[in-house]
Amino acid sequence: MQHRNVLSLFRRLTGACLGAVALTLAVPTWADSAVSTPMLSLLTPSLAEAPVTPEEALTVQELRPVPQVGDTIDLTAHPDNLWDRLRNGFAMTNLNDDLVLYYQQWYQNRPDALRRMVERSRPYLHYIVQELEIRGMPTELALLPMVESSFNPMAYSRAQAAGLWQFIPATGKRFNLKQNWWQDQRRDIVASTGAALDYLQAIYDMHGDWHLALASYNWGEGAVKRAIEKNTARGLPTDYISLTMPNETRQYVPKLQALKNIFGNPVLMVQLRLPEILNSPYFATIDTEKPMDVKTAARLANMPLDEFMLLNPAHNRPVITADSALVIPADKLETYRSNLEKYAAPLTEWQTYTLKHGERLDKVAPRFGIALPELLRVNGLPGKARLGAGSTLLVPAGSGASNLDSLSSFPKLAQIIEPERPTRVSKHSGNTAKGNTKNRGKAETRLSTKGAKINGKHLAKAPAGKSAKATKTAPIVKTAKSGHSRRG
């Protein structure tokens, strides 16, 4: 038994020695294949890795500081994209109801119409956003002309509202927008924007709520006030959602909110392929010292006439009066000034002519080399108008015309005379038609008590009174405004 134990111990020692010799012989081969045997490289790192210098043993890496995200938006920064600037100024409470979702889907389903509206807004939007920021008003209001007029400065409604902001004549006069023979400032980009923001600020101060202010802009502040009073009397809420109002007003704020949701989402704008607008002024204004033709001003600014009119849509006549503000693209302002200094020809090809007694338009037009329809169009007259003596007409420059420099801002408007109406013959009992010669020659002459009115001045206003007797040949006369299109 003792002999077996010694033999077993000897075999174990012999096997261990042989294993050590084999391992020693195999180390160089394992070192060469360390790359392909990751386990061995872990067990024998000093053999698997090539020797390195002390400089290579330490690797220096630069750790950049993590950018800090601010809790607020820096409104003094000027982004390149105007839409970013617009979003930074959003301040109105969001409205979220079925009508908002409906109109947002409605707009998103019409991306072409949205893109056209954005392109129309390009000349005006920067100016509007800038004015809102100066006044500290929510920049969502810059999107309101999309609801009102689709950013069409020549838009005109059945209610006689005109311009980007759709002022009716009475409200326009209330906010000092001139509406006369020469111009309608409800279509003026600068003047109408100032008036619209004044109005919106006033009705916000009245209600203390922008949704109610917008409802007042659409429906009238008096109507909204009465609706609030009714709800107050019934113990009902008086917010925008709770008031009873016409469908147009009910849909008004949701339309604006839907547009805010679209233009407030940069990802959605990219998906709809809505164009960017540069965050820089598009236009500048410059005063005119003398009357100037619209075509001449466009030519001096090196602009197509239609593009010039998009910036200056307020003019009713082809002539711009002295002391009027011209709106010129900012990059063409120096061109305009330079061309004006070198321009030697007359600035206007139009003058005024005062009709004499018995003169007819079809005789006056050829005398000045203009077709009758064009003469009527330039002066804003209906097709079959008859004008009274002393009426002022705009005609091409020629013999007998007066220079525009001598014309006041409020010329005597054309006095439109209605055609003679058939004579009425009254029949009385006991008189035959032939024998009633006393009454046969009677005709009624009616004078309108409403004359042309411009800035509080009545022109050619006939006195009120009873109808007077006249001879058979006496025409029926009615004075009225002339030179005004439907926008008046």
C-alpha cells in the first residue's frame, strides 16, 4: 500500500513537469496569435500587447463644457427667420376645441393656398411684427390679416370693408384713415396697420381678454359688451366660449388659433413646404414733395407697376398727391432717390379740367386725346354719368387744363345729373286729358339732401325742402359723390 502511494505521487510530479515544459514552448506562438484569441490576451496582457513608451501610456482628452439650457427666451436676439421671431412673441392663451381642430385640418389640407398666402404676406409681415413688438402686443395678431383678407391689400367685402385689416368706412374714419377722391387709407399698408393695432389695443383694454378683443374686432365692441351683460345677468361665464354670438364670430378666433398652431410648429411648416421669410425690413417710406404719376414713381424705383401697387394700394387716381408717403422696397430706396435727382421730365402727365356749362364728357374726352371709358375709369364715374358745370375732372395734360400743383386736396367732386324722367300727367275727375294742360307741364324736381362729404366738408350739397314746380324741360337733378368706387 505504501509502495502504491509513492508511485502515484511520482506520476503526478512527472505530469506537472511535462506540462510546464509544454507551456514554456507554446508561449511565443500564443503571443503571436493574441489578437485572434482575446481570452489569452486577457490572461497574458504583457505578452499580447506591444511595448509602449511612457508618453504613449497616457492619452489626453479635452472635455468640453455641457451647454446650459436657459429657462427663458432671449427676445433681444435677432433670428434670421421671421417665423422664429414671430413664435417668440406668442402670448395669447391657447384655445383648444373642435372648431380649432376643424380649421387646422382645413388649412393643412390646402397647402398650396397656405403657400400663396405666405408669399402675399412677405412684403408686410416684418413691419407688422415689428409694430406689435414696439407696442408690447402678442405677435399672433400678425396672422390676423390671413383671416381677414388673406393678405390681399385690395380685398373688399360686401360690408364695404377694405384692405389688409378690413376696415369699414365708419371705423376707418374713427381711426383717422383718410377716404377721399385721391386715396383710401384703409388700403394703405402703414396707416391701416397703425389704425388696426390702435383699435385692437383699445378693445383689449376694454375687456382685458384677447379672445374677447378679437370677437369685438369682428362683431363690434358694443355687441360683445351686450353679450357679456346678458351672461352676467343670467349668472353664466363671460369668456369667449360661453358667449352667444354669430357663427362668423364664433369661427373667427378658432381660425386664428389654427393658423397659430401651424406657424408655431416648425416641423409642420417643413412638412407643408411653407416658405421662410427673412427677418429684415422689406420696405421703407419716403415723402413726395410734388404730385407724381403712379407709373412714374414705379419707374423711378425700377419696379413693375403691379409690384409697386402692392406696396402703394391706397391711391384711387393715377396721380400721387404732394406730401404723400411712398412705400419703396428697402433695397430700391437709393435707386429711387438717385433716379429722381436725375429725372428731368414732368413728374405727371395728368392735369385737372373744370367743366363748363353744357359740356358733355363725350366731347371733352377726345379734346384731351383720351377714350371716354378711360376718362370715366380714371375719375371713378359710372358709364352714363352726366356732370354739372364746375365739376373737376382729371384729364391728360393739354390745352385748357390746370396744373395739379394748384389743385387742393379736396377738389370739387363731379356733380352727377340724372337723366330727365318722363313727365307725370295727373288726371282729375271732370277734366279730359286734352283739357288738363294746366297740370300736364308739371314735373317734380327732387334735390338730394345728401351731398358729397369728405373729411367733414360737404360739397355740392343741395338745400332740403319741398319739391318745387318746374317747366316740362327741367331735368330731375341729384347731387352725389363722384370719384369714389365701392371702397368709399
